[in-house]
Amino acid sequence: MRPQQSASLDDAEHLAAMSISPLLEQARRLKDDVRSADAVLFVTPEYNRDIPGSLKNAIDWASRPWGMNSFEHKPTAVIGASPGKIGTAVAQQNLRSILSFLDAPQMNSPGGVHPAHARPDRRRRLGDRRGGRRLPA
């Protein structure tokens, strides 16, 4: 029979802090980067009709804890590229819903969808010049 070990809440909090402290530092940097940016442009693929889990995770870290949402009042825009006919439209709509909840104003024109299989020309420009006009510098 093993002897029972007891641990205090302080011990548990210390161990948890040690195991996630590098992650917390990265989250702090992300929050600072979002906070100091003039705006945020999201360029996303679409996975199973949604945004990638890693993008959602990053958004969650940058918007937490409650009352310290780095996206609040931060101008945002959403675009994507996909070989499919509807492109990343569903992922973009889901992302817009998340940004709306976070009180991040969004560029109101439809997000750009570029055919991902198209190749840039010699000057590294994409073939569809209309998409570039939708994104002011």
C-alpha cells in the first residue's frame, strides 16, 4: 500500500504555472502584438467548413481573460484562398461571427477568395487583379 500524499492548492498552482509558463509568455506576446497593431488581417484556409483549430486557439488566448480582450475595437478584415468554388466563404463567415462577439469591427465588403491553385506572375502578383483592388493599402 502506498502512503497517501497530500498537496496544497499552492503546490498545484505552482506546478501548473511551471508547465504552462512558456505558453503564457507566447500568449502575452500575442496579446501585446494584437493590442499594438493598427488593424488585424486574417488570412485563413477552410478546414471542414470552419477555421483551423490553431487560429481559434490563438484568438481565444488573445481575447482572455475576461475584461482584457485584445481584439476589442480593433479593426479587422478576413480573406482566404481555396481551390474550391465557394473558397473559404463558410470559414470566413464563422470567423466573422467570432470577431463580432469580440467587438472587433470588420471590413464590410465580402472577403477575398483567391483560387489557391493559381500561380503568381513573374512580379509575384496573382492573376486576378480584381481581388487586389478590394484590399486598400
